[in-house]
Amino acid sequence: MSHTLSRLPSPLGDLLAITAADGTLHALDFADFTDRLHRLFARHHPGAALAEGPAPAALTAAVTAYFAGDLAALDALPLAGIGSEFQRRVWAALRRIPAGETRSYGQLAASIGQPAASRAVGLANGANPIGIAVPCHRVIGSGGALTGYAGGVERKAWLLRHEGALAPLLA
């Protein structure tokens, strides 16, 4: 199966998206993390062909709308069903965190019925190939710290401010 690699502008720098012919989103990351994007994509699609091309109109519109303030614009994007069963459960739980809210790794683990799996949840969070649309940036440390984010903690803070979630963390 062939996939398309596209570049999308954002206020945080260009994004790279990988989509299938049906428009399903398989990867989304910042352009300065190209190696990570390709590594995560190859992990789920060994040997898949990848060619540069335009992003599907629905993806372009959703990304543009999200950064313009429509925080639910990415929610309806069709996402690839990739990853292990555990990763898919974690990534589905991430999508249930509303914009403007955050969860700790422990809260996320409890939400999937595995309260002792905070570390495994953190690993699944870090292996998420579809950033922003699968909002791993909404997960913070139990004390409210903006813990690691593949796109950089500064971008995580920007995204949380954009969504209205950062102010309560600083109070």
C-alpha cells in the first residue's frame, strides 16, 4: 500500500503528515522531527511505499481550523488503527481527553482499567505517531509538570495554552 507524505503549515513550524489513499491519517509530527516520523511509520508499515504529495483537503482544513481556534476540528479525522492493542487503548483514551483539559499518566492508566500501568502508558504515549490529533500533549506529570513531549516542551506549553489548559497548571 502506498502512502503520501505532505507538509502542512502551523504556527509552531511545519507539520509532516502521512496519509493513505483513503485519507486515513497514519502519522503527524513536526517537520524538524522527520526521523522520528519515519521511524514510527516504518514500525507500523514495514516496507510501505511513501511518496510526497498534497495532503487530503479534509486534513488541511482540520489542521487549519484547529490552529485558528476550532479545538474540535481534529476529532473527526479518520485515523489508522495501528499499534499494539495496548497502544490503541491508550491512544483512544488520549482522544477522549477534551481540549482544555489534561490528565496525569496515572489518571490515563486508570481510565483504561490499568491503574498500575503508568510507565507503560508513558511509553505508549511516547510512541504515538499521530501527534496533536491523538493529543499526547494533554498528558502531564502527576504534580502538574509539563513532562517530556516529542515535539519539545515549549510546543507542548503552546498547545496547552492554545487549548486553554495551561493557565490552571500555573495557578
